[in-house]
Amino acid sequence: MINRVVLVGRLTKDPDLRYTPSGVAVATFTLAVNRAFSNQQGDREADFINCVIWRKPAENVANFLKKGSLAGVEGRIQTRSYDGQDGKKVYVTEVVADSVQFLEPRNASGNQGGSFNGNQQNQGFNAGNPFEAPSQKPSFNDDPFGGTSKTIDITDDDLPF
Amino acid sequence: MINRVVLVGRLTKDPDLRYTPSGVAVATFTLAVNRAFSNQQGDREADFINCVIWRKPAENVANFLKKGSLAGVEGRIQTRSYDGQDGKKVYVTEVVADSVQFLEPRNASGNQGGSFNGNQQNQGFNAGNPFEAPSQKPSFNDDPFGGTSKTIDITDDDLPF
Amino acid sequence: MINRVVLVGRLTKDPDLRYTPSGVAVATFTLAVNRAFSNQQGDREADFINCVIWRKPAENVANFLKKGSLAGVEGRIQTRSYDGQDGKKVYVTEVVADSVQFLEPRNASGNQGGSFNGNQQNQGFNAGNPFEAPSQKPSFNDDPFGGTSKTIDITDDDLPF
Amino acid sequence: MINRVVLVGRLTKDPDLRYTPSGVAVATFTLAVNRAFSNQQGDREADFINCVIWRKPAENVANFLKKGSLAGVEGRIQTRSYDGQDGKKVYVTEVVADSVQFLEPRNASGNQGGSFNGNQQNQGFNAGNPFEAPSQKPSFNDDPFGGTSKTIDITDDDLPF
DNA sequence: TTTT
DNA sequence: TTTT
């Protein structure tokens, strides 16, 4: 049984970072991936793919990516269902990311970097590799319930570990 | 923009083969892909991933795969929406397969092969490679509107070419 | 930076299991992956792809796979070089597997299973998922230096952790 | 039989464009893909992966990519051998690309774009999709034997079609 | 609504 | 023989 996905696209909005009641970080975001071909009207459409990422990489995503960021995602397709407010089951298909790669040059979008940076090119960071600690230490929100972070109704049953 | 998916799993039902009004074959099927890990109850769950394949490979899929067949899929994730009968938009995420690989040994499921076959191992066939004609010529349904095949309401706008 | 490989093919020989001086298991094997297209002589060629896998999954591979086994591999391409016996550098390109999937039905190749098994189909095992312990406990060689296992000249520098 | 590779990395040199005696374009280049983890000395190493691409996309690669360009590659691993000048067989493992994606912002590396461009972000082009014609028409070298292009000793047997 |  |  193999289930592997690789995506490169742009975030449609800022990522949404939340925490489970037990304090596990989850970020969700949607990647717009332009299709390689045009439709019959001659337009190139995009697929809008919902992605989820857990734990530390979720915080990296929330800290480094924003609307419009070019990102690479490796993960797997997950399907799940829940009971909608109208009583019928809602089926969801999304990508659970193992790692997210920041592919934007450091100061590409003006207001992102702030200070000038002679090194125009991005080194990348791997948001999901368990072996790697990001070298540039961002001020992560270490208290999952503090700050502006919201708690959400996700049970730990949703956790892949 | 990269959008690549590789799956190996089992068909949950026989594939469904239809034809567009202009005679293009489309097969749809769902792959059950067992997860590599167990949930907190200790059970291994599966993802049920809807797949679509077009044209000749669609007919190959319909001819060679059935409920329970082990298959490999290469393709991309597609998102689309349509207006549901209750008036609100329904969002769909599915895999559009470029190729489907038959991974079952030739006579694995008893009633499949029928006669004994000295060559126990499956060589596979590539259902979606444009360069390759399947060497074993199956009796394809050459008239898209004949036989038991159904016509469906898919406009050619859905075609990726 | 993304580097992802998915392969399904057959082992050209029994896997080779060794241990580093510090006792870490490494298995190597070659996967023959038939091409989807034929060459100009009308033959379908194969690619012979060298694979490496480390630690517990290496032992699973050695215990469950053998010449001819159908296997799925997920991993990344690694390049490295060493000094050949003629003094010049030898460049190597191989796949470092994260996980190996056994895709063979349980008693497909006769001498494998032995006793009859009503459940003809393989459940698969994921040889490289860190979260998953194989449910069927094989008699793993717990002493890396015992048994018929060989020690090899690989320094821990080759380890990806 | 599945053989799928996805890479994102940087070209180590300008691509090398050649033509077969029968006039088919082939570009070769090496992608440096930084590893997600550091070695025991604390350095992040890279894999240097040789890639080949044929026909029109080969010309796109030669026209749009250069040393240092960030690129995405989709393709398959190919192994082949030839007789080295010392009489012994040389084994080669490389990636045959179906498509190459230009991931660099339009004017990232100064001397590339030239004039200022309000649209800072790159839309990408898909160098290998048979359905897609690049919208920005570059001055392709339509005569394979003209210009500075070299002819090489590759027989058509190497062509995947 | 799910496969082995 | 390697990129940022």
C-alpha cells in the first residue's frame, strides 16, 4: 500500500494554526497548483488542494509561509468523514503533509523579510523532517494555549501517531 | 507547479466505465489504501481515494480490474465543484490517473484467470502510457454507445486535452 | 529541495543484509522495474535500480523479500563517491528507501509460504514506517554480529541520522 | 511496475543541449538537491542528480534554465551501460525527465531578466507537457544543426519513443 | 457507500 | 566535476 503525494504551489491564504485540546499544533492551508495545460477556453486552471500538517512543522508553516508563498509539500492523501450540521455525512479528501518546503527567495514579496539581505536566494527549510531543527530560531509559541492561538475541536484520534 | 500522486491499493468495487456524449471513455473507481500505521484503537484504517481515468486506459481498467484488484496509480490531484441538487456547491477532490498498473498475479482470485497458467507472475500492463499498446488484445468495446456502457453527463470541458 | 522516489518492481536477487561496525543493519537489493514502453526492437526493457535500507526495515526486507519478490519502495535518490581500486573516484547513484512494501500474495512463489493459507492475498507490511511495528513477529536476528550476518566497511558517516 | 521521481533543486551548471544525428534535441543537466538533514559534522550535504530531457522541453530547458536556477523535475530513473574507453562496462543511473518546472522568480538573479518586471513572481512553465505550448514564445533554434548546437553520438535507440 |  |  503506497500513498505518496508531491505538490508545488502557492498558498491561497495565510495558514491557519490551531492546537488540539491536548496541545498538539495543527496547521491547515490550501495550495493552488496551476495545471500544466489549458482548458478549452484557453485558460490555465488550478487545483486547490487542502493540506494539513501536525506538530512542530505546523508551527514552522505558520511562521514562515503566508498567502502567496511558493511551497513544496510531501505527504499522503487522507480521506475522512464527519457528520454535517444537516445530519448527513460529509466526506473530506485532503493531503496530510510530512514536510513542507519553503521555495520563496528570502525577500521576494517585499514586506516579508524587512531588512535587506545580500543573499537573495532561499536556502529552504524542511518543515517536516524529524531529524532537522531549523537553524534560524523563530520565536515559536511554546505555550499552545497562549497567545492568539485558537483551540479546536479535533480529538487526538485524528493524530497519526 | 508540481502535482504528482502515486498510489498502490485495492479497488473497493468493480470500476465504472462510461462515455461522454462525444464518445470518450471514462472509468472511475475507488482505491482503498491501507495506512502504514494503526490508530489509537490499534486498528489499521484505510484511505478511500476516488480515481478517474480517461480514454483507452479507462477501457483497460474496466477490462482488467475488478473489486479487490491490487493496482498502482500514477496521476495528479484534481479539485472541481458542481452545483448539488440542494443548490449548494459540492467540492470534489479526486485523482486523475495517467496510468494504472495491474499488480495482481494472473490467477490470484480464482475466478479471474480460469485456466491454469504456468506463468504465475504478472508482468503488469500499463494502462495509461501513450506509447504502449497492450500486447494482449482484449475485446474492447469499440462502439462507445453500444453494449452495456452508459452515457454520462460530462461535457468535454472536463477533458484534460 | 524535494527528492522523492516511488518504485514498484521485482528483486533481482535475494537482499544482502549487513551490519556496520557499530551494529546498524543495512540491506541492499536491486529492483528490476519494467519500462512501460518497448524499444525499437519491440522489447520491453527494465531499469535495474540499486536500493539501500537501514535499521529495522533492513531486517524486515531480508526476512520477507527474496529474488523475484514484487516490492514497492519509497525513498530518495542519493549520490556518493568513493575511491576505486584503480585510484579514481567512483560515482554511485542509488535509492535510499524509507519504506519497502511487500506486494506479493502470501504464497505466490510456492516454496515461500509452505503451509496452505486460506487468505490468498497479502496484507502487506510497511518495512520502513517508524510508527509501525510489524504485527507478525518474525525471528529477527537481534545480535547484529551473530548468525550468518556479515560486517561491512561502512562508517556511521553513511547513516542518515 | 512504477518508477516515479520528483525533484526540486538547483542546476550545478548551464544545461547542455545537443542533437541526435536524426535531429532530436536532448538536454542534460545536474540538479543539486540539498538534503533535509545534516551529517555528523553538522553540514548539510547535497545529492547531485544527473537528468536528461528530450525534444521540445529540452530546448525550453536550455533556453530558460542556467547554473543556479531552481527547478522542479518529474520523471523516472533510468539505468543503462556503455563500454568505457578502458574496455569495461560503465553503469549509469540518471533521471529521464518528462517535465521540468522553472521555479525561479522572473528576475531573481539580476542578469537574467534585464528590465524590471512588476510581476515579481514566476508563473512557471511546464517544459515537458505535450499538451501545452509555452505562452511566451522564445526564439527557439528551429534548425537542430544550426547555431552553436552540437551533434552527439546518441543513436535513436536511446529514444524513449 | 468501501479493499485484502 | 557540482547548486543557493
